[in-house]
Amino acid sequence: MAGEPVNVNEFQELARQALPKMYYDYYTGGAEDQHTLKENVEAFSRIIIRPRILVDVSKIDMSTTILGHKTSAPIMIAPTAMHKLAHHEGEVATARGAAACDIIMVYKRRDITALMVHRAEKNGFGAIILTADTPRLGRREADIKNKMIAPQLKNFEGLISTEYVSDKGSNIEALAAVTFDASLCWKDIEWLKSITKLPILIKGVLTSEDAIKAIEAGVAGIIVSNHGARQLDYAPATISVLEEVVHAVQGKVPVFFDGGVRRGTDIFKALALGAKAVLIGRAVIYGLAAKGEVGVKQVIQMLRDELELTMALSGCCSVEDITRNHVITEKERFICRM
């Protein structure tokens, strides 16, 4: 590819060129037939924007407030694993390139989870994101074929062994089998709340039923996510269920969106359907793999610039101006045709 990349998809090609096939497949792959992986991106194309004209858009303000913190745009970095496979500086480069969100997985050993929570508090973290859709690891066939080998997890040195091997597939599968907790359930959120004063966001909600349970459990926010389509194949594309979750929450806590964001128009559509902000995962990894910290910055700036242009061309001067009336979903188009 000649010249500088001009969009996130071109960064993906640069990442493919930069990474060993095993690592590229790890980042890009989804579960089983990868139906949901494709749908996460393609479902955006079935949502149409309704622009307004003759609005003074000489000044565009993309700023918003997330859990009490002012941000310059409704964009966050999604919890993603093993950045060192993409670049030797790993999460450090990502953190330098953006104000990154961080993740804590609840392990079978609650003492280790408690220790990581306390480390987060000590180091000034603003929130904890509980990934709730991994009682077991999804079947990622590319990793099995490649016999994917994961690096040592530095944060857990001296706490748990991460040198698990398997003759049946990737060692990530073997590691997950002994560290993920299939017994994790709603009552464990109360335990997590008891050991920290940080706000807890739950990631992995795809239904109104679970959104209501999350509110009842006392979470501070909900992230609509299908784990980048890496867990359950044929789960819905996240953008297709965002509005269902937003309606169930009824404004009690902010709803964030994760999955398939590649364009500023995608961000605009998610905001119109009720998301407070979006999380980007693979796009950041592609930038990191291609150019390190600089690539992370470029990817975020691309999405910011595209969102700003989309807002201007749609007649929206601020994030608050983006409303449900600015989009038409596939379901609405189908009803109109009947």
C-alpha cells in the first residue's frame, strides 16, 4: 500500500504486513464461523443517517463527560489483551497514545482479583470494567490451527503461572481453562463492590433482561459488547441491540458501545441510538502494530476527524445535538416498505 493510510481499514492492512501471521490472526479472528465478526461491521451499513441542512456548523464541539470526567470526544479505548504481540512497548505505547480504559478479569482465585483491584486504585485508575461474557473461552479456530502461543502476563508474575501448554490447540485455551471462572454470577458483583470504591462497569450486555439485572446489581455503567465477536458466534451484532439495552436502562446509568467501529459515521450512529460513548479495540491495535504510539494517535485522530465531519454534514454542533431522529435503522426501513 503506497503512501500514508487515510482510514482505519488501511491501518489494518499495515498491521497485516507488520505482524507474524499467528499474531495477526489472533487480533482479527472471531469465534467459529465468524458470522458475528462480519455482522459487527456490516450491520452499521444498514443504518442510514438523516442529515439536517442550513445549520450553522462553523463550530463543532465533540466533548462529553464520562463518569464525571470531561473528555474531548465520545471515544474510549476498549479493554483488549496482549498489546505486546502488536508492538514491543505494548500497553505502555497505547496508554501514551490515548487515555486508555483498563480491564480486570475476575479469576478463580479471588485473592488475586482483590490484589489487582487494589493495584488499580493505588495507581489512580478511575473505574473497573468487569468483562462478564467469558465463563469459558470462545472457540477461536485460527488460534487453534496456529497453535497460538501467548507471552507471559507481566502483571501476574509471582501470582499465577501462565505457562500452560496444550497439544490440542493454543496455549491461550489452556490458560483460560484454569483461570476463567465459570461460576461467576450476579452476586459476585456485590463482592467486587465490597472491595473497592471505584465505579464498576459491566461489559458484555446484549439483552434488555441482563441490562435490568445489571441495574439491580448496582453497576455504574453498561457496555454493550459481544467481546469483538470472539466468544459466541451468531450472537447479535452489537449495534443491532444497542437501542434495546438503552430502552431497558431508562437513563439510570450511562450505556457505552463496543464492537465494529471503523468510521466516524459508525460513532455517530451509535450515539444517535443512545450510546454515551464508543469503545474502539481492533482499530487501536492496528495502529499500534503499524506505527506504535504514533499509530495509536493517528487512528484516534482519524476517527475524531471523521466524527467531526459527520456531525457538521448532519447539522449537529455538539454531541447533545445528535438524536434518534438522525438515523433510520434497517427494521424501520422494513416496516416502511410493508
